[in-house]
Amino acid sequence: MRSHYCGHLSAEHIDQEVTLSGWVHRRRDHGGVIFVDLRDREGIAQIVFDPDNPEMFMQAERIRNEYVLQVKGKVRQRPDGTENPEMPTGQVEVMAQELVVLNSAQTPPFQLDDDDVSEEHRLRYRYIDLRRPEMQQRLILRAQITRYLRNYLDDEGFLDIETPILTKATPEGARDYLVPSRTHPGDFFALPQSPQLFKQLLMMSGMDRYYQITRCFRDEDLRADRQPEFTQLDIETSFLEEEQLMNIMEEMIRGVFARVLEEQLPNPFPRMTYAEAMNRYGSDKPDLRIDLELVEVADVLTDVDFKVFSGPAKDPNSRVTALRVPKGSELTRKQIDEYTKYVAIYGARGLAYIKVNEKALGREGLQSPIVKFIPDEALAVILDRTGAEDGDLIFFGADKAKVVNEALGALRVKVAQDMGLVNRGWQPLWVVDFPMFEYDDDAQRWTALHHPFTSPNTDDPQELLDNPGESLSRAYDMVLNGTELGGGSARIHSQAMQESVFQLLGISDEEARDKFGFLLEALKYGCPPHAGIAFGLDRLVMLMTGSSSIREVMAFPKTQSAACLLTSAPSAVSAAQLKELGIKKREVLSDKIADS
């Protein structure tokens, strides 16, 4: 039904007869001549309807926005002065010779060029929203990205292998989505949070190099870069050291940026240990476009008469850090109060600060309620370490290390965004040497920082059992502009080591057999050393398109409450369906859910 895409027309097609099909983007009646901007996936072409063809002209007078047309005509140069350099097709137009209205359209619920449409409205009418050129370009770029990734991995000897969607519920961190089984009444499948166990089994099966662009499902609280169902580029290899795998993955990401965006990323990517990242940036995914850093000042504040500082300064599990904000003295008290509320989200009980009005005057050149509690010598050290200059402001974090890292790490990013301190460009990074475990004070037990199949940096299970808090893992994360693109690790390939990890995590032998018995059994039969990584494809596309949320690069996303406004899912099902599954709905429970 077409010979060319609208967006492909150019001067080389002048005098050619073409057939175009698409939607009416805009119709304009210029005193006897009708112009229609016809739109398809590839762009827009201007169509001219002349009254010399009365029947066709009458048809053109009746068409409206979003009508679906087929137009045959001849391409010609636009008259002098009417060219549109903003459009790829702006040098030419099509003089219509035949017009077929393939379908009419009601007035759409919003105009495609309206930037003020609410996200809720856009998701309700997603099929209209996806007609917008910017949305189509995002999905086209997404397809280009996935095509490159597939081709790269194919060329590197990876096999594209599917893994099950209906599987067994296993404790992997988030809540599972459960699917009742009709053929096994009372039992449930779980949708996979990731293909982690299956890809390890593929390595035990001798597949050597595996990849899959796969859907994953996690029932967790949502945010801009989370969805209940999301897409992951999943990768696993046998007989490769971490360094070899990281080099292959780094080359893949450099390649996709070069091919799709014509952007050159650094070669090699810089490396940073987890400890350094947390110490300098309060985050294990630091945005290196921001030059601001946390500076440790606990050693000069242990004896001050300000318990907010001296208490944490004496506690080995706490931190007292300073964050210098260039030209931050311009911040008003109201703005500082807003930042105080912001860090409270992360558990901070306050946000002390010092404004550096005139550094040379010492104490007299500083403005803050806390200056009176800090000796001159300590003030001098703080100013020197932070590199503070006249007009700067210094924020302080003093609390348990976890609270300080999360609060000041988030504040660092927010202040930089608010004050225009984020440099342009791409800043990739590998973060390595993660702790194997972290201690959960509330649950009084160790938890895995990554997942329970990550290999420690020791081959001795007893050494791990003796020093869990000091053990590092063989894990690695790829970070780009403050977003974790992918995370991976060398995997445990010894049954004894896997059992030791389960023991430290409080997973009993009975639970381990119940949840992971098939994995533990497979480890007995010749498991090769293996390592892998998983990339968040939605996040990668979000970054490469400059979008603010992964919802902007997914065709049919859910809302932040995990609902689909387009299809009204989730929704009730019939009593007959429930009966077939052996499920009875508790009305009291459903009423409570409705009330909430």
C-alpha cells in the first residue's frame, strides 16, 4: 500500500511518482489549496491537494487529523521561500493525484503536539501517545540497540537460549508474582525475578556462552527506573575470569554507543572499589559527572561540645562527613530547610551547614548556628580539606554510616541538579570489590549484598564462615551517569561453598533443599567455573534517549501503582475461573483492599 515511507522522501525523488500511507498529522486550507502533513513511523511529508481535481479536492476538504490515508502523487521541489529546513523532507512535497481515505477518526483525546498531557491520560490512551514522533523515535532507537546487542553477542559466540517464565518461587530479594496451577490444585508457579538459576544450570550443561533478552517480574515498590515487569539482557559464560568477561561487556557497551549515538566512551572504563565509592560519593553507583565529593572530618570533631558531631565521630560504625557546595552561600534558609526535609527521607535527623562568607576572616567570616561549638583548629581543617572558598556552603552528615551515605549521597546529586553542577557527557565506571554480606540490625542476620549465588573472593568455605563481615565478593557493577546499567559476578561453583553461604544467610538445610535443591544437586555433577552479568535494557535505552523514566521507553508500561490504565489490569476474574483453580476469594479481604 506504499512505495515509500513519508520520512524518506528527499530531493532525489523529485519527479518520481510515489504512493504514501499514513495518518493526517495536520491539515491546512490556504485559500483554495489544501496542505496535509502525512505522518508515518519514519516522518512527515507534505501533500498538496489542488482544486483542479474537484472530486479529490472535495474529499480532502472532509479529512481531519488522524484520518488514515493512501495518497498517490508526484514529488516536486517546494516553491522558493516555502522550504522547511527543520524537516528532513522540507525541501520537497507531493502533488496529489489520487486519494483514498482508508479510515476516518474521531477527535483524539489529546493533541499529539500537546506537551501538557498528564502521564495518566497518556497511559490510558497509549496507542495515541505512541503515535507521537518522539515516542516512535524512542522505540525505533530501542530496536536499534537490541539489534546491535544481539549481533555483537552472536559474533562473540554467545547462544540465545530461552528459560522458563513459569517457574518455582525462590527467595531472591523481592516478592514473587504467583500463578495458580489448575492441574496441580493448591500449588503455584512463580514468574521469574531473573533467569539466574537457569542460566547457571545452562553453564553446568556445557552451553559455554548464553544470552537472552528476557522479561523479569518483581512485585516491589516502584519508581522512575522500576517496573513490575521489565526487560533484561541476561548473560552467562563458562571458563572466563571476571576480567575477561568485563572486557567483553565493556566493548559491547562502547560499541552500541558508537553505532547508535555516534558517541565514543572511554577505553578502558575507569575502575573504583565499593569502599572508595561509598567513601567519596556515598553511593555504589556514583555519578562522576558531578565533581562534588564527601570529605571525612570525624577525626577533628571527636572532642567538640556538639554531641550531634562528637557522638558519631567516636563511633566506628558512624561517619561525620562534609559536602562542599560551590557558591552555596546563595542558598536561602527556605532552600536549606527543603534540603533538610529531603535528607530526612533517608533517615537523617538534621542537616548542619556552614556558609563561607569570607574565609580569610576565620570564624568571623563563617555563618552558621554550629560554628560556636567547633574550635578554630577544627574549622581550619574542615575548610582546608573541603577546599572551601568564599561564597561556598558546607553541608554536614553525622550519623550511622548507612544513613550518612544514603542521605549525603542523595543530597550531592540533588544539589548538583538544582544548581547546574552536573557536567555534560557520558561517565561510565566499573565498581568492584563489593562486600560479600551486610548485617541487618533489625533481622539480626547477614544478608547478601548481591544474591546468594555470588562467589566470595576465597575458595575456603571455613574462611568465609569465620570472617563474613570482612569478606569481599567477586562482583562487579557497570555504572553510567549515576545509574547502574548492569550487575554481575563470578558464581559459586562448589557445593560446599554454596552451603556455607546459605548457612550464613540463615537458610536452613531444609529450606535450601526445598528452594534450591535442583541447583545443589547440579553442583555435584561437574560444575564449571562460571560468571555472568545482567543489564537493565530499559535503563540503558532510557539513558541513551535522554528520557526521564523507563516508562518513556516501554511500549505498554504500568503506572507507579503497578496498574495498566489501558487494559484496566489487574482486574477481577469470574467465579468460574476461580473455582477451576480451586481458589475462593475472601470478601472481607477484598473489601479492605478496596477501602485502602
